[in-house]
Amino acid sequence: MWTWLKKLLQGSADEGVKSFEEEIAFLPDVKYEKRGLMSIPIGKIVGSVGRAHELNNTFHYRKRASTQRYHSMHEAMRAGRPSDPIQVVKIKRDKTETEYYVIDGHHRVATAKDAGFETINAIVTEVILPDNDAETC
């Protein structure tokens, strides 16, 4: 009954995630800096490196059902067992707008989103845009 309202408020899962490759395709002089391990807000994870076309906006695969791997991760997270950090690329567009794109860990992101987690551990590499100074998170 409330499915339509949930989709309206959250956006349709069919919308997909942003493509990192499309975001930086026309940017000149892009540099990368490793930031290391940190806790990042799940709400700021908006896209994927190399898999955007395969994922919906909840980071589940569009054309296949949940896998045993997903279910195992979900149970482990619910039980409080730690998982490996995901790997992401960070784009900081200005002082208030930051986005993260998943390199490795799409199942972990889907599981964490479904479980309602607010943060997730990640190994972060930041894209340094030509007109932004490098700053730590």
C-alpha cells in the first residue's frame, strides 16, 4: 500500500546509480590522492566505478536476484561481525558537496543500506579537481 510513497520519497530503485566514468569524462587534469581508511556516510555513496549500468539506486543488481553472498553479508552485519572496508573514490565538488563511488564492495553497500547503517568503513582515494584544493575529510 505504501510502496508508491516510499518510491516517491526515495526515488525509484530502477533509476540506478551514477557512473564515475561519466562524471569525470570531461574534466581536465584530474589527480588522485589516497586518503586511507575512514568511516564515510552511506548516504553520500551515489555511484559506481565500472558497474553503474548493472545497479539500481539501492546498489542491488538490476537483473539478478539477491545472492547467497548478499544474504551471508546481511546476517554477518546484523550479528555485528566486522567486514572488510569497501573501496571508494571521493569527489569533493565544493565545501558542502561530497560524493563517493564504489570500486569494490557493492554487496556490502547494498547490505549496509538495507540494514539502515549510517556509515561504513572505506579505503578512500580522492579525486582532486583542478579548481579544488586537496583537503582531508
